[in-house]
Amino acid sequence: MQPLRKDHVDYYKTLTNSKFDKKQDVIESEIDKDAQVIVDKKHKAFPKELGLENLTKDLEKKVKKLKDFQEKKASIEQDLELDARLVADNLAERFKRLSKIRRWEDSSIDSIDVKKEDPVSYVMKKIKDACYEEAERHVRGNHKLYHALENKRERCLTILHTGSHIQPTLSELSKEMSTARIQLDIPTALLALPSN
């Protein structure tokens, strides 16, 4: 008689488990089917049997109230959002027209998202930016030194474009820049008269 070797034991162990697993699957399927038949007959009366009938009815009422409230809330929220969006669109359109008329370069409102955290702060920031732009333009327009400096720059550029020789051009440029308190260091070798 030959004893079972390890590879024989492993094979038959795997085979046995496989056959039992298949049989168990069939039985589990039958159990599930029979349990479902009982559930279909008994599930409506089961809360009463457990003493949970009143709580389940109360829960149903509370959930209905909650859903009704959520529907009303959603409707109210949608109406309020629409109203806010109409005002926001009107504001954005007017701001856009003003921006074009008043020639604001850096201030524009593309669209206002009324559901953002704080659309009012967004709009107020844009208005503040436009206010700054106008104020800066006004101050610049009335600033004497700014205009004097721009005139000096223009004179200096004109001097450079006269087509004169380098020595008199640089000499004049240096003088004109010094009137604006801007120093132009020109090497003296460039200002020296050319030797023949």
C-alpha cells in the first residue's frame, strides 16, 4: 500500500474545497430565494412587530416636511438668485458703458457671479479701481512738474535728432538735462574738438 504524498493531499484538498464551494453556492442561492419570499410577505408588518411602527411613521412625516422645505427653499433661492443676477447684469452693463465713455483702461467688469462669496466687494473694488484711475489722470493732468519733465524729455529727444555733430549735440543734451536736475556724465574726450 502506497501512502498519500503531499502533492496528492494538496490536489484532493483543492478538489474537495472546489466541489463543496459549488454545492454551497447552490444552497446559498436557495436560502436567498426563500428568504426573499418571506420578506415580500412580511416586510410591511415587520416594523410593527419590532415596535418601530410609530417611529417610522414619524420619520416619514419629518422627511416629508424637510423635502417640502428644501423644495420651497430651492425655489426661493432660485428666485432670489435670478433677481440678483438681473441687477448684477444691469450694473455690469452700465459700468461697461461708463468705462468706455470715461476711458478707463484698467477697470472692467466682465460679469458678476452673484453666487460667489462676496460679489458686492468685487464690484466695489472695481469701482474703487476706476475712481483711482480717474483721480490719477486728474492729478497727472494738473501736475506742473510732470508736464515740465515731459517737455524737457521732448526737448532732449529733439536735440538728439537734429543731426548735428556729436560734441555740440552731447553738450546741448547735457545742458538741457541739467535743467531738469538730471546729470548726464559725458566723457570729456567726446566733447573735445577733433584734432586735425
